[in-house]
Amino acid sequence: MTTQPDATISLVGAAMIAAGAEGSIIVLIIAANEVSPLVVAAQLLLSIGFAWWGFALFRAGERRLELFLLALSVVALGPLGAAGSIMMILMRNITNRFATPFDHWYASLFPWLEKDKVSELYEMIAWRGVGPASRSTVTSFRDVLTFGTVKQKQAVLTMVSDRFQSEFSPTLRLALNDSEPAIRVQAASVVARIENNFFQRSVALKRMQIQGRSDTVLHRELAQHYATYAASGLLDPGRANAAMLEALDHYAIVLAANPKDPTIVEPIVRLLLRLDRPDEAVQILKPSLTGGNISPWCAELYTESLFQLGRFADIRKFLQQHEHALRAETLNEQGRAAIGFWAQAARVRA
């Protein structure tokens, strides 16, 4: 196999031969003060020879771009093409000596972070693993991307890539529009990596399904996967809707076996509300509304569905009937206030 220096020498030698031949043709034209048939024939033979040479190299399995560029430029531009090819080959050889290899450059976008106890604690706080104090100095990712240095921005993008959640999609979108080219490239690489991870997971789950596995556990995994993908914030509306519909199809299979399972009912209803299908959400929630003990999440989604349908009288009636139970179970002060507001409105209208 030809080594890189030998290949470069061969290329330069071929280019110099072409330049010499073209130069001789020019000398003949100047000496004769006309373009004779002999000169035209020499130029044609030279062009055909280099074209055949390039084709023969291609047939032999040679795929170096410089070879084809040399053959094409000599045929098209004559001596200028040969001279330009020599300059290109030499400049490429010089710059390659100092250029960072692609693998090293790509690896530098996601550096391996050595972690000690202090850095692990910092990361735990930064990711809200523990609640920061009111006087915490931890900075949000958006602030780092807005005011931080290039190194700080790269560290944030590395963390986002390693532990991506849908809440981080605004951070990625901000990085994609950063003024620093290196940050934009890294952000695009992060998005591509995340999408590839989703794709590989989809392929693995679908392969299990094709191989004959059709239990509810697999359908639940598929539904959760597509729902997470739809909520990632990385998809355009059309692809997000398609992912949600795919998730609903798999959730429906699981729901048929467990019509009152809250871990199935809740994500289905949330998907239906995102797809602007509140009437279906109401029908799916009805079995979970029977009995005296109604979960706060069920009441929240039921009233939201009724609100989207414009059935305000039904909201007032429902919350008036279950006001005390829901207030006792709802930990959110805002939620208790909303329940009281609608229940009071029902009493006023009674």
C-alpha cells in the first residue's frame, strides 16, 4: 500500500509532468505564432491521457480526491489546472501536519469529566438533586449559555447530553443560536446524539415486537418511549404529533388489560389533551371517577378536559361534590384555591 508521503510525491510528480507538457504546448504556440493542428492534437492527446489515467485509477480502487481533481483540472484548464493542482496538493500536505484529527476534535466536544466528591456534590445541586438554599449561588444553564465562557458553555452542553431531559430542550435551542461557532457545532452534535439515541431505542423495541413479543410490558415500554420522544422538545409539531399517536396506540393495548391503572390512564389523558381531544379524555377518565376516593391528578385532568370542552357547569358540579376530599388531598395551595373558587361559584349559582 502506498504511504502518505509517497502518494504526495507521486501526485506532485504527475502534476509537474502535466505542467511541463502544457508548458511545451504553449512554447510551440508562441514560437509558431499560431495554433497549428499539431498543437491541437498534442493538447487532445494530453487531455485524453489524463482522463484515461484518472479513470484507470478509479477502476483500480483509488479514491483519493486529489487524483481526480488533477485529471479534471488538466483536461479543463490546461497549464493553469496543473499549476493549481500542485499548489493545492502542497498546501493540503502542509495544513494536514498541523490539523487536529477529526476523532480528536469530535471527542473534545464531549470531554470526560473526572469526578471527585466535590464535583459530584456540585453536579447534584446543579441538577436539583437536592434543594438549593435560598441564597444558593448555583447558576441556571440559560445564564451560563448567556454569560459564561466557552469552556463553561461546553461543560453545560456535555452535562445536558449525558443526562438529557425534556426540560433541557430550551437550553439546547439557545445553544444552537449561540454567537460562538464552536458552541453551535457542539449543540448540533448533542441534538444529533440525542435523536440517534431515541432512534436506536425505537429500533431495539420494534425488533422485539417483530420477533413475536407482544406482551403488555413491551407495549408499555414502546408507549413511554414515544411519549418521551414527543415531549423532548426537539421535534417539529408534525413529528411530535406522530410520536404521540404512536404512543397512544401502544397505551391503548395496555389500557384494555388495565382500564383503571393510574400509571396508564394519566399519561393517556395527558397525550389526548396535548392532541386537543378532550372528549376522549373524559371517557377514559370516567371509570377512575367512580367511588368515593378520587385522586387529585384524576380530578385535575378531568376538570381540564371539561374546561377545554367548555362544560363549565359540569366543572362547578363536580368540584362542589368533591370539594372537601380534594382540598384535603391537594397539597398545592394554588390547586386548593382553584377548587374553592369553582365550588363557591356553584353555590352562588344554586
